[in-house]
Amino acid sequence: KEWRFTSISNRAKHVVANGDFTGSNIIDVAFILEDKTSQSTNLIILHNYSYLQWDLLYSEFYNGLAQINGLKKNQLIYMDSAKLVPAPNDGFFLISVSGKKAILYNPEEKKFKEYYQYSNIEIENLKNGTGYNEQENYQENDN
């Protein structure tokens, strides 16, 4: 496949995020490339380990056009349950057709992990005992 940065101008601000993802006190960068047909997304995370020298930390493919937004340490997110907790480090949100996920580096496992972010509707359903319904329209929950 042939990959490129977005050709859609209003998406440009949602395809790059940076932060100290690995806790190394060095700014890392995440960015999204889309295929030529705008049908798939490639998420790439790079670590700047020395002046102008980068390591590839993560690469993942997703169907459809995804977006990313920065996530700062201590920002409230859902991790392993439907309870909001402070993010242990910088990361970013990935918003795609399958919903919103927080992506954070786990230093114990030495890898990036995805944490599903519940929508407001899903949280209400859980509180009311009606459960999670994948068929409901996803509404972004800015935590």
C-alpha cells in the first residue's frame, strides 16, 4: 500500500500527538498515515532517543480513517473498568469507527496498550443496569 499524511485539511490537526509516552523525559511522537484510497489508517509511534535519531515503538493498522488527540499524565480516563482514573503517563486518544481508545505505554510490559473509553450512553446504560449496547451510536466522551 501507499501511505501519506492526510489530504483532508480539517483532519490535519488530528493526525499528530506528542508527549513523554515512555516516561523517559524525552518527547515522543505519534502520527497517523492514511492509505491512498483513505480506507485505512496506520498509527505510528516514534521515540527520539538521540538528536535526530528515532526508534519505531509501535505500528498498528486500523480500518477507516482514525484521529488522535493528546492525553496528558493525570488526565481522567477509563483503564481496566468503567471507573475514571488518572492516566499514569502521557498518551493519546485514538478515535475510530470502533470507538475511542486511550493508548498508553505500560513500562512493566514494555509495550503500548489500548484502553477502551466508554461513551456517555454506555456509562448511563451500565448505571441503569441495561448494559453495553454496541448498536447504539458512539458519542465521543472527552475525559
